Amino acid sequence: MHTTTPSHTASQLIKHRAWLYLLMFVLTALLTWKGGEALKNQQVKTLRMNTSEQLAQLANVLESAIAKYQHMPTLLASNDRVIKALRNGLPEDIAQLNRELEQINRITEASDSYILNTDGLTIAASNYRQGASFVGNNFAFRPYFKVAMAGKSGRYYALGTTSNRRGYYFSYPVYAERKVIGVVVVKVDLTQFEKRFANQSYEFLLLDPDGIVFSSSQQRWLYRVLGELSFAELQRIAESQRYFGQSIEKLAIVYQQPFDDESHIIDILENTSIADSTTLERSAYLRMSRPIRLLNFQISILAPLKTINEEIALWRAIFAGGVTIAALLFGLAVLRGRMLRERSDANEMTRHNQAYIREVIQNTQAGLVTLDEKHQIESFNPAVEKLIGQPLAPLVGQPLSVLFQSEEQGMAALSLHPDVFDSTTPRGLGIKVLTQEGHLCDSEQNTVPVEMTLCEMQLPNRLSYLVTFHDMTERKRYEQDITQARIDLEQRVKARTAELESANLRLRQEIEEHKGTQRELIQTAKLAVLGQLTAGLNHELNQPLTAIRAFAGNGLKFLDRGLYEQAHANLQHISQLGHHMGDIIARFKVFARKGDVQQGPIAVQTAIMGASKIMSPRYKEVGIELVVQEDQGFIVNGDMVFLEQVLVNLLANAADAILEAPNHSRCVAIEQRLSDDHIVICIQDSGNGLSEEAIKHLFEPFFTSKSSGLGLGLGLSISQRIIDAMGGQIRASNRSSGGAEFCVSLPCFHHQPKEGV
């Protein structure tokens, strides 16, 4: 026979209520959301009707305002003064034409009117008095000029290269004897329309055929594109100088959804400045568009939805608040009935708990003692008597110090001072606890080590304390064993430490010896390169020495003849040659010096030119062309002398590789480029390249790919260590066009200002 327990029934009832509450919550949320959406759609429909009327009005005003200027170039082209100025070009005719154009512009309220000759040069303009006058400027690159020169009326829109103002251009050819002798241009400034519609309840956009915002009530939206432009389209726009260097960026439309056949709801992400800080704000708009066929433009109105969204949010909050209040009132009624039932159950549970607590106290293994507010013993359980081994009835009414002796100071103040309680006690729970170690003492002075815990109990009518005693006999014995083990461990650690210090001293000595050996290897590599360059150096110094002897001999003859100017010129040549020889010798002296890597900012081009000067004698001797890229202004963090050594070594290896391929062209190129946060210096030769086996072992000490007897195989290994010490990398590869390429990568130098500056 299967029976259902009351606890199981209550659990099922709670589960059913939870599901019911969840269902009510979901229905309320769904009703709130759907009701808000319906109300929002109704309000957006009303806004759409108003926006449609505003769009038609705005388009008509803009189209009619610009259309009145389209025939002005035709009228001006037939003006006798314009034809006369273009044909004769007399200053008085041009001056009279300037004044007449100025007067026409003042009457028609056009932005600018100007006359171009057949070369595209402006000979007269309505703004001839202004500082940014068009007179003397050439606009032959503008499409409206090219169309008019072909005998047609032109139209164009662009950002003015001289006035830096956006405008729409109308042009027309000027004929004389059936021949085009010039072009008349009238520019309409669109800024005046933006000012007229700047303070409306909506925002407007005027889009060119490429979808770029050419005019807007919001200046920050200018030159933004609503769609996607290909690279070819962007290049075409840049070449036409239509927007004169303005960057074309995409308008940050993060959401777009059709509302009906003629309108869309869009969200635009914009920067908003509040209290000297910039934040991103998402704004919602209803967008409607229509074409302006006269201009081949499209005009759009963006009606803000912020007010509608705020009203819908308020409606949802009020509706949800009303439902929540009704639910809370219902819940309070249910809780009140439950509280009355639970109060009756709690009284019954209290009686059972009291009996249960009494049994727990009597049978617990820990010793328990209760004290009154004066810390005098009130009661105890059998476990305390078992710990001490004698009855405690005579101690009732005596202070706790008769039974328990603490190992700490402060028990004398325990009965009066509240600060004896542990500061780490969770006082937020209303509990105060004191823990101490000590001994339980009997009448025969026998002691038992215990841990005493005193807990304050706030009873309804009085203050009392509960004291718990735990036997610590085994724990004390363990502590003694641990203390002895710790002493033994410390002695072993001291002995091992002495051994490690001795080994560490020997290791530091070996490291110092290794560093000295490495410095000697680097210096040996330098001297080896210098030895290879000795013949070229002698040649470099021989030429200026020969020239010095010739200039000196001629100078003596000039002095004997009294030709002091010629003698002075010879002495200047001798001085210049001396400086040149000193520069060559100084470069080799710096290259040959010893030293450690000193990190600092160095110019890459300076290091390349220094290495080139060192290697140029050898390259001239064997007929190798050295091509150095022009200065890129790169600064790296490293050591100038050591970087020059690496470059000299790589240039020397490139020369050796080319000499082993006599049928190849003799050319070495040095390139430099930026890669991430590093500068890469590449040395490319036209030799036979490297084998796969050579690339694997190229940077190992004493490995060489040269012919037998050439090189020690240490140059690249030392170069790799130098570059590693400067925080860089060196790698080798074969070029697809033939030859090998060695690339040195070093970190860019970043200036770090000193603290306090």
C-alpha cells in the first residue's frame, strides 16, 4: 500500500506554486512588452505621416531654391561684357566685369559667380575683393569646366578648394563666332539651407549619388557614407578632389529595420560630450527619403524616436508597477496566513527542542560549564567530571578560576572587562567568544591541558556564559614532536644553504670567464673583418695621399711664382683630403674598439652608412654595387658599434657569396622597413643562395658554408648573440628571385620621460 507523507505533499505544493508564479511573471512580462510595442507602432505611424509631409516640403523648398540659379550661367554667357573680357582681356574690362558680377551676386544671393578662360584660369569673380578670391586660381581639373568646354551645360557638387565651403556648381560655355572662348560658373552655397532648417524637430541629410552626406543639419555627419564604397569608388572620389582631403568614413548605423515600404527605423551610435568626458550614445530615428531629380541627390529626414521610446518605457514601468503592487498585496495576504500557522508550529517545536538540547548537553564528549553574569559556576555536564576525574558539585557558586588556570594574562579582568573577547569574532551576529589555553586543576593539584572557549549568551532575562573544555593532551605531545622536527630541519637547511652558496660562487666565476671569452670572440671577429678590408683600406688611403703630394708640389710652385690664390686653393684641397682620411681611420678605430653592449637610441641609417663606409673599399675592389635605401628616419634601441659590426659581417658574407658565383650580377641591396613594433634591416645579395642544410646550422659556432679555408664559422654566431643582447632577432632565407637575404629585427626606441618632469 503506497502512502504520501505530509512533507512530500508540501514539497509538491511549493513546486506547483513556484510554477504558477513563474507563469504569471512570464504572462505579465509578455503583456507589458506586446502592449508597449503596439502603442509604439501607433505613435510611430503618426510620426511617419508628419515626417512624410515635412520631407515633401523640405524637398520642394530645396529644389526650388537651387533651380532658380541653373539658368544664371546661360544668361551670363550671353553678356557682352563677359565675351569682351574673355576675348580682349583688358584690365579695365575685367575690373568692370568683377564689379558687375559682385552686383549680380548681391541681387540673386548666389554664393559665387566667376569666369574661366579656355585654360581653366579664373579671370574675373564676384569675390574679387575677398582674401580667398577665385581670381588667378585654375579650376581646369573640375568636371563642370570640362563639360562646358565640350559645349554643354555642366553641373557639379563639391567642397571648394579655395573657399572650403560646400556648394552646387552650374556652368555654361561662352561662345564667340561659334567657338568656345570661356566658361561661366555659378556656385550655390548649401550652408544657407542648413541654417534655415537647423532648429527643426528633425534632422536632415542630403546624399550625393555615391551615398555620401553632402549637407546635413548635424555638422558631425558631413562626409559620412550610409552604404558601402569600394576601393575604386573611393579612389575616384579622391582623384576628383570633390571633398578636398576630407576623410570619407561610414556613419555608425548599428541597427536598421524597415517600418513600412517608405520608411526605416535606424539606430546611430554617436559620441556625446558631458562634463569634459566623451561617452557613446545610441540614438533611434525614423528615416524617410526621396530623390531630388534636379540635383541627382537624395534627401532624407531623420525623425528622433527618443520621446516615443521614453513614453513607452514610462507606460511599461507604470503597468509593470501596478501588476507588481497587486501581486505584492496578494502575497502579503498569503504570508500572513502562513505566519499564523508557522507560529503555532514553532511553539510546539520549541518544547521539543528544549528536551533535545538537554539530552545533547548531558551526552556530549566536550566538557560544558555554565556561568552567571559574575563568572561563577552554575552548572556542568558529566564530561567535565570525567576530564578532571572527580565530582564538581562542591564548586557550584565558585569562580571559574578555581577550576581553570589560564596560560595567558587577563583572567582576573574576565569578569568585568568586555574587551577580553576575540576581535575576530563575527560581532555582526551578536556573538562574543573568548578562546584560551590552560589547565583543569583538582584538589590534589593534578592538571589536565585543555582549550577553553567562553561564549557570551544573551538570555531574555539575564546574562550568562557557556564554557567549553576540550582535552589537549594528545595535541601537546604532537606540538613537542613538531618543534623538535622543525629544529632538525633548520639545521639541515643551514648546512644545505652553505653548500648552495659555495656552488653559486663557483657558477658566478664561470659566468664571468664565459663573458670574457665571448668578448674576445667578438673582438676576434672584428679584427678578422678588418684584416679582410686591409687591402681596400690601403687603396682608399693611397688615393688621397697621392693627391696630397700633387697638391703640395703644385702649391710650392704657385708660392714661388707669387700665385697665392692658387696656392690657397691647393691647401684647401689638402685639408679636405686630410679630413676624409681622418674620417676613414676614425670609423675603423671605432669599429675595432672593445666593449659591452650599451643600449640606447641609435639611428638605423647612421649605422648602415657607417658599415657601408667600412665595406666600400672592398666592394670597389671587387666591383660589387651597393644599393642603400634612402633614410626612413627609423630609431631603434641598441648599440651603434655592435650593430655596425653585425652589418659589416653580413655585408662581408654577401660579398663572399657573390664572388663564389662569378656568372651572377654583382649587387648587394640594404633595405629597412617597419614591422609591428620592430625595425627590420634586410641585406640581399645576388649569389647562389643557401642550401637547406646551411639554413638549419647557419648560426651554430664554427659552421661555415664558404669554400674550404675561408672563414672560421664564428661571424654569424657572434652576430646572433649581439642581436639577442639588444633584444632583437636575426634570420636568413633564400629570395625567390635568387640569392640570400639576411634580416635583422630590432625593437623601436620609445622615449620614456623622466619621473617628476
